[in-house]
Amino acid sequence: MPTMYLVLIAIVVVVLGTVLARYQYVARHVPEVQSTVTEPRWVRWTLTGIALVFMLLFLLLPLLAVFFEALRKGWDVYVSALTEPDAWSAIKLTLITALIAVPLNLVFGVAAAWAIAKFEFKGKALLTSLVDLPFSVSPVVAGLTYVLLFGANGWFGAWLEAHNLKVIFAVPGIVLATVFVTFPFIARELIPLMQAQGNDEEQAAIVLGASGWQTFWRVTLPNIKWGLLYGVILCNARAMGEFGAVSVVSGSIRGQTNTIPLHVEILYADFQSSAAFAVASLLALLALVTLVLKSIAEWRAEKEHKEAASLPPERPRDDSAATA
């Protein structure tokens, strides 16, 4: 029991520490501006209190409840639920899916963002709409689409069966569904960043003789590295926590095609609440790690931006003096 309380206290400390560190950094570095707020003090305090109560009730308490229920029966029960063969299989499949989907979306997202932000071409608006498509389509609908394409009675089902290939109710289908629902995260993080930076540095590099790859690796990539890391963090969190699309294409076969969210749902449906919360705590830990890494990425990006803005402009070289 003491271990459970220590874990809960550690979680509260991590969340509050991250929020306070973020607030202190912003308070130190954001220039003060004259307040234009005209509402009475009691109105501001009331709105602030409502926001804090909302965060406590709908964000912090559910997070603490997950760990409380997971550790309520003791550490041994918690560890046993995580090391059980079906749970371990779900953990491994989730990690494998994320390790495949995130690098693919890293490549696709950077390519799409680079094309949209740096070039003008026919079909640019269509490409932008396609990037946003997973945001507007239900994950369940996306999963059903893959079943329609690659299922036993789907468009390519007969061909896949003839060549002894299996997509639906197998790892390839899970990866495809995960790639679809997580595709926009990296691209959508990079597009506004690249558009704000403009093309001046890339054009200067090309004029100086750099090739396209040299320009990307030495100019574009260093400028977007923190935004790229931020997008990868969000993409990975969504990939490991995806439920809707994966539940349709996986078949929820225990020990074979269950990811962590699906395994939690099955355990809870079987009235194994302690085991369900124990496995769900892994996703809660992922959320905390994502929060910390996200804050670090934003802090580093803002720090580099402030340092670059504080540098004095380069003085033009006096060619006549150099010649003399």
C-alpha cells in the first residue's frame, strides 16, 4: 500500500512540476505587456477557478484513479498482470506497430510538409486536404475501409488468399490502420513551421551550389528539428493508444492481434478490473512521458528562437578595406 501512495505522489509531482516549470519559463521570457483586461478581479478568479476545477476533475483525478486501481491489490498483482502471456504479447505488438508506423509517418510527413510549405504546384490544395483526411474520418470507418479492400470478401481478398498473404486480422492490417490515423501529426506540426521560416535560407544554399539533399540535411532539417521531435512524440502516443481502427482490422485475437488498448477492453469486459487498470497504467505512463517530452521540446525550441533573435545582425564586409 505505501508503494501505491508513493507512485500517486510521484505522478502528481511530475504533472505539477511540468506545468509549473513551463509557467515559470514563460513568465521569465515572455515580455510583459500592458494588460487590457477590463473584467473585475472576482470574474477573473472565478474563471480561473472553474478552469482549475475542470482540470482536476476531468484530467488529474482520472489519471490518478487509473494508478490507484492498478495498484490497489498490491505490487505483486500489478506485475503479474503485466507479465501475463497475453498482456506481454499485446505490449510487444503495440511496440512493433509503433516502431513501423512512426518511421513511415516520419518520412511521409516530412516529405508532405516540405512539398506543401516550400513549393507551388498543381494539386497542392488537394494534397493538403488529403493530409487532413484522417482528422475528418472516423477511425472505425478507416478500419472498415481496409476490411473492404483487403478482407476475405474484399477487392483484393481473392488475390491475397491465392498468394497466401494475410492483411486483415494480422500485423500488416494493424500497421496500415495505425499509419492512416497517425499520418497528419508530423505533417501538420511541420507545415506551419516551414511556412513561417520561408525559403530564403534554402534559396541561398542552392545559389551557393548546394544540392537538394545538402540543402535539406544542412539547412531545412536543423531549422525544424524541435518541431519534428514534437510531431514524432504526438504520433507515437497516438499510435500506441489507437483503438477504433485497430479494433476493426485486428479481430481482437488474444495473444496474436491484441494491442494494449484492445487488451484493456477485453480484460475489463471479463471483469478483470485490476488487470485492466494495470495494463491501462502503461498508456497513462505514456501520456505522462509524452507531456514531459512535449514540454522539453517546446522549451528547447523557444530557447533557440530567443537566442537566435538576440544575436546582433552581421555587419556587412567592407570590400574596399579588404582590398587595400
